[in-house]
Amino acid sequence: MTIQPTKVSMKVPSPQESGKQSSQIKNKNDMVDKIAQLEDECLALEREGEDLEIQVEETIKKHEEIREKETTAHQKWKEEVKLKLQGYRDDIDEALSNPNR
């Protein structure tokens, strides 16, 4: 068994290639920073969205409570008006049946 020698290249990058690699690393670092910034903004927007959903649910609940109170008050008012009208009808019927009173 014979060992084959391997060729190793000891190429030294030229200053232009070295600068290109440096700018690629800088651009890569900038991209990593930008990605981190966008992830933070995304999380902030998600939290804001969750807060808004909670506010909407609370607002809907309050409006349902108000509507329920108003419906109850309206039903009570309708019943009172109905009783008053019935009282007026009874008074009119009694007056018509006893005109000398």
C-alpha cells in the first residue's frame, strides 16, 4: 500500500479578495443585526396585537352588559306604559258605564 501525497495549496488572498471577504463579513453581520431587529419588532407587534385582542374582547363584553341593562330598562318601561294604558282604558270604561258620576 502506497501513500499518495496530497497537494496542499497555500494561496494567500490578494488585498482585493481580503477586502471583499471583510465586506461580506460586515454585510453578514449587518444582516444578522437587521434580522434580530426585525424579530424584536415582530415580537413587539405580536404583543400589541394580543393587547388589542384583549381590549376588543373587553369592549365587546362592556357593550353586551350595557345592551342587557338597556334592554331590561326598556322592557320595564314598556310594562309600565302598558299598565298605565290599561289603567286609562279601565277609567274610560268605568266613566262610560257610569256617566253620572
